[in-house]
Amino acid sequence: MKTLFSLAPALAIIMGGVANAADPIVITASDWKFTPNEITLKAGQPQVLRLTSLEGVHGLLSDALGIAQTIIVPGKNTDVTVTPKRVGTYVVHCSIECGAGHPNMALKVVVDP
């Protein structure tokens, strides 16, 4: 007899998820900052970033990390899956002009082995 635990991986795949996937990293954009302003990812491992905005429209884009242009709007969660290929430290700036502090709005992404 199969237990519920032995069926969990199959159920996750059927429902569109990935068994044992890490929880999404929630990143909130607001006027001229990302919170948290630094995250750590593992090379070769997919990770969901759950993006939302408290105020204003912002964006995230990184060719180096494989993040396509993503628009972040207030009151809506936008999930982006990123699988970093190379170890290193990346600085990802807001990709949509958002006002006076826009040039300093950045998310630091550390990719560990």
C-alpha cells in the first residue's frame, strides 16, 4: 500500500510544481529599494523569486542571471524562476525608470557553488 508521502513527488509534478522545491524568495520593490536588498542563490539550482511592489512600477532584468524583463506592479505577485549558471556576485538594477532614486535601486544577488 502506498503512503501519502510516497505519492508526494508524483502529486507535485501533476499539479505543476516541483517536489521538494525551495520556498519562493519574496522581494518587495518600493520607492528606490528592493527588500531584501541582497539574496543568495545556489548555482545550477532553480529558485522562484516572488516579486511585488508596495508603490510604483519597477522592473527586474538580468541577462547574466537569465531574468527576462519583468514588470513589478503594486498589489500583484509576479513569480520568476531563475537558475544561475555561474558563481559570483551580481548587481541587478531596477529596469524601469521610477523617479529620483532610480539610479541607486539595486538588488545584490550572490550565487554560491
